[in-house]
Amino acid sequence: MPELKIRPGHPDFLDLPWDRSLLEWDHPRLVDIPKGISRHTVRFVQYSEGVYAIKELPRRAARQDYGVLRGLEPKGTPSVVPAGLVEDRTDDHHAEESAALITEYESYSFSYREILAGPGFGPNRQKMLDAFAGLLVELHVAGCFWGDCSLSNVLYRWDAAAIETIMVDAETASIHDELSDGQRMEDIEIMTMNVAGGMADIAASSGTEVDEADLSLGVDIADRYESLWNELNRTETVPVDEQYRITERVRRLNALGFDVDEMQLTEAPGGEDLRFKVTVAGRNYHRDRLMALTGIEAGDFQARHILADLYYYQATSGNNTRSGKAVEAIKWRVSHFEPTLKAISAVDADLDPVQGYCDLLNHRYLKSAEAGRDIGTAAAFKSWVAEGRPGFPVPET
């Protein structure tokens, strides 16, 4: 009999035919959801608790995948949430069907091929590369060596004007207290080769010459990774009477979305300067801030836009005491944010309402700038719907 390890808060999944291959399943809980390319069979099932992805794996790979995802979860690293592990599905423990990993489905996510196939990949290329490089940095900060980083092992989701990346496959990954430079560079080399191979495959499937494929995509990601890694890890020296520059550095890191976990201060030779280096935590600074103030879950870039809307509301409410701002945050959510989300869902039930809210905020800003005055959310909403619910403008290349 199969052995199920299910985490609290999820269904027991006992009604699924675990003794059969996923390819043979014909079950009423199955739902058809677009998915990217995977070397393993993946099916989706729906319960009242939500939609779940089930992936068939050999037992050892499934255990590794499950263990790494569980280890990343408390670190706040963007990766799929593991819900359970099913083992001993067949007598042959090395068979492809011998184990299965269950993870929460990431709503409103899509594969990299949807970005490449879309009309805006050229202008959106920079967003995708920045997001991919940022994910690698976050994983390495968390001590995670991926071992098989590729475009198809990542899910993508719109995050205001940016793109959010989510790690999917962790069967080759491992978590350490800290990664050496050699481990990081090995991961980058694997990523560069895998991305180039992925782009060559896309060119071949579309009938494009390999010479015309975007084979430099991985190299561009590596360059962005190195720049961001150096920004996070460099040691700076400042005069003792210019310690405000330490605060400025912390604010720069916060602007990139990173929380500062620890700061190391030492006296430089001669005693006239200070050397300092910061240790960063996850890239959830704005997301955590929004959650603490309002209880709203959002991507980090979405949180920046929503926080700006909240701060404007608080600033114009006339109640600027600490307790007053907390009360105004609650009022803003109840009277402003939640009704707008409902209105967005009523117009388009398939649209991520939080992303829609950020699109609306951007539209309100553009229309207000055009009118030379604040037109207000109600008027902006009517205009936004009338114009086809435009998102953030695609940057020019």
C-alpha cells in the first residue's frame, strides 16, 4: 500500500488512485491546466483547499525534491510549496512511478515559453533576465545549490511591472550553511548551458536557424547575477564621521527588495575609517512590510505599488499618529482595497486581482498626470475598463 506523508492544512489525497501511473488516471478531481515542458509526468487535481500539482519521480529524487522545498520554505525563498510525498506506489522502488511529489499550484503563473511566444518578449526580455538572476541570487543567499537550473524549472508570474520567478524542480538541489564561490560558479555554468540548450530547442521547433536563436540569454543572466551578487556582498569603507552612508546602503538594498539580516562593522587600519558588510535575508522587504501593515499577500514589486497607495491614503487622512496610521491601514483595506479587488474580479474573473489592482494604480497615475490633477480611483477604474484594462507599458528597447 502506498505511504502518504501529508502536511497539515492540505487534503489527505486518499481518494486518488496512487497504485496507478499518473498517465493512466481518469479521475474527477483532475483539472486541465497549461504547463511547461517536464521530463516527468505532471497532473493537476482540485480540492476545496485549492489546486495541487502531482509529479511522478523515482523515490530518491522525490525525497530530495520534497526535502529541499521544505528547507527553503522557512527561508522565504520563492519556490513551490510542498504539500506531501507519496512513496512505495509500486514494488519497484526505482521505477518512475514509485513516488510522487505533491505541491501547491501557483495561481496565475506561466512557463517561459509563454513569454517567448508573446508579442512583447523583446521588450520583456530584460524583465525576465532580471527576475531569473534575482531568483538565483536568492537561492544562493539561502545556501541552496540548484544543480539543474534551467528556464523550464522555473515558473513566472507578473509582479506589477516586473516578473516574479518561482523555483519548481529541486530534485538535484541541496541546501548548505553557505555556498562556496566554486559552488555558485558551477551553478551559473550549468544554468548558462541549460538556457542556451533551451533556446536552441525553441529555435529548432519553430524552424528558426540556430544562429538566429537567443543563445546569449544565459550569459546575460550570468552578468546580471554577478552584478547583483556583488552589490549584496561587497565590503565598503567609510569615514567614521560619515556613518550615514551605512544607512544609505541599507536603503539601497531595501529598494532592491532585500531585508538586511546582520551588519558587520570593523575599524579600518589607522582608526579613521569603518569597514562594513551587510548580510541579507530574503528578497521580501516590501512584501513583508505590506503583510505586517495590512495582512495582504502580494509579490514584492506589487507590494511597492500597493504600499505607495496606502501611504498616500494615510497621508491624506489627517490622522498621522502611529496608532492612527494603523487604524487607517485597516480602513484603507476595508473601504478601498477589498472593494476594488471585487470590482476587478467582476470585470475579469481570470485576472489576478492583485496584479489588476497594480495595473489600475499605474493607469490612475498616467491619467492623473495627463489631466494635471488627481482623477481618483473611481474615474480611473472606469477609464481602465473602457480601455481594455491596460497593464504596465512595455519599456522601449
